[in-house]
Amino acid sequence: MSHDSSDSTHPVSSILGNLFLILVPVALIVMLGMVGFAFIGGMEKKEAPQDVAPAAAAAAPAVANTAPVPAPAAAPGAAPAATGGGSAAVDPAVMALGKQSYMLCAACHGPDGKGLQAGPALMAPSLVGSKLLLGDADAPLLVVLKGIAKENMNYMGVMAPLAAGLDDQKLAAVLTYVRNEWGNSAPAVTVEQAAAARAKFAAVNAPAGVKRAEIDAIVAAHKK
């Protein structure tokens, strides 16, 4: 009986042994092939930037030899570009302080400087392109320090005197800001100008504010 059992299992063992001898080499060949492909792929990725370099180097002379395009000439009789003033020419720290101080003014002049709408009327005149604001700095300094008397209902608000609420630094900054914001462009107002205006306009007797029609005369009378 033992002899028959040995004979029956021998063919199976023989077949398994033959399969093992065949499959192991095939598996090794496949694994080696995969490793080889991965290695070659990695080498190609590393070499790719080197292939680009000659092309970039070849293109460099063409870029370097390209002549700059000249700016178009101004048309005959055209007005020259505006210079001076403008927020780009003002110390950013001054503009920031002026913008912060302007929050007090925005209640009537509006955040855009065009005057806050109050029904059919405005609370205050627009500061955009204002001749009074953008002209001689002494005029807006006088207005802010002394206020403007309310003589009619052209504007719903009242320009109150702000001499006590703004020191010389904030006074100079807020006027510099509004003179160079919303497209306005005018020289910055200095702290020295603000201090000088405060001193020379101190004697102006206008508890209810100066009259609009008298602003230019008052400024002229206090010029040295």
C-alpha cells in the first residue's frame, strides 16, 4: 500500500517542481525588467532640463539683440503731463494719517470727497477739483481752523472750526490727503505751514466761521 501511495504523489510533486523551476526565472526576469524601466525613466527626467538649456541659450541672443520700443512721441501742441502733487509724490505715512483724520470730515464731505447726499441737497461741497482746496494752502488752512459761517441753505451741513480737534501734524496731513486724493493733485501741506497758519489766523474774529466771500481777502491780508 505504501508503494502505491508513493507512486500516486510522485507525478504531482514532479509537476510542481517543474512549475517552480519555470516560474521563478520568469518572475526574476519581469522584476529586472521593471527595475530597468524605472531606472531609465528616472535618467530621462533628470536629463530633461539639460535639453531645455541649449534652447534657452540659443534664444537669449535674440532677446538681447531686440531693440527697445521707443515711447510714442507727444502730439504737436499737446499739453505736457501734470507734475507735482499727486499721492505718488507724497509720503505714504502722511497720506495714511490724513486718511485717518479725514474720517471726521467724511460725515459731510463723504468717503469719496464728493459731498454726502442729504435728500435733494448735499451736506457739504465736493472736494474733487475744488479751486479753494487746491489753490493757496492758506485758504483751506483758514477754513479748517476757523470754519465757514452758514449764510444760506446751499449745503445742509455746517463747516465747524476744527482748530481744537486737529494738531498741526494732523491738520497738515488731512489737507495733504484731500489735496492728493480722488484725482486731486496739489503740493503737500507741511506741519510748518499748519503751525504758521494757526498763529497768523488766531486773531481772526470769526466765532461763527468766516464768510465764503471773505476767505481770499483774509488770506491776502495775512500774507507777509
